[in-house]
Amino acid sequence: MGRLPTTMPDQHPERRGGALKRTLQTYLQSVADPSPIDVVRGLDETVQPRTEYRCLNPVCDQMCAWPSGYAAGRPTRFCSRSCRQMFDRVRARLAWEVDTLEEWLQHADLLAKDRAALERAAGQRRWALERYPVTGVGAGQPTS
Ligand SMILES: [Zn+2]
């Protein structure tokens, strides 16, 4: 089994009574031949993922909470339908523009200054597109 980083990106070490809380990985490594009961107990005693994260629309500051309580629904990744739609629209536009600019960059007869302008524009769009990941977003996933 490969070694995982001790601190996962969503598991910032929490302090409890001045001591660093263990991760689930550390906890399970400390138990010889762990049983399902150990795993469940470990969930309570180790670093938790946050119960709120920012809306996945990179230009939105709203939070999305992990659903809890009796009426808990599906967890949402976007704070609103309009944020999800904006995310999809912006992502599609940026992806189209990157593809189109890269096609234009294949032209052999480009002036050096035009090539530089197209490369700069494509680079900025690729940089923006990194804020709009495909993973876990889109068809077959929760819709809001
Ligand atoms: Zn939002």
C-alpha cells in the first residue's frame, strides 16, 4: 500500500486540548489488525473533514454545508442553481476558447507578435480553466 500524506488537503490538523488530533490513517496504523468497530471508533477520534466548504463557483463566496439533521438532503457543491449554471457556462466558454486558440496557433503563417498574443490569451484561459475542474462536476453528479 502506498504511503499517503499524513495531512490530507481537507483535513487540517485540529487542536483539541492543545494536542494535535490524529488522522484516521495514523489511528488505523496504531491498531493491530483493525476491525470495523475500530474504524468506526477512529472516525470519532480523528481529524474530521470540514462541515462547510466554499461554493465550487470560483467567483462565489457563499458556503455549502454538509447536510445534517432529520431533513438532510443531498450534499450540494454549489450554493445555488445559478452558480452551477454559471460554472458550466464559464467552463464551456473557456474550454472552447482554449481549443480555438490552440488551433489558430497551428497556423504556420502567424506573425510573431500575433503568435505571442494568441499564446498569452490561451495561457490565461488555461489558468482560469484550472478553477473549473471537470472531476466530480457534471453529468451523473448531484445537480446543485
Ligand atoms: Zn455560489
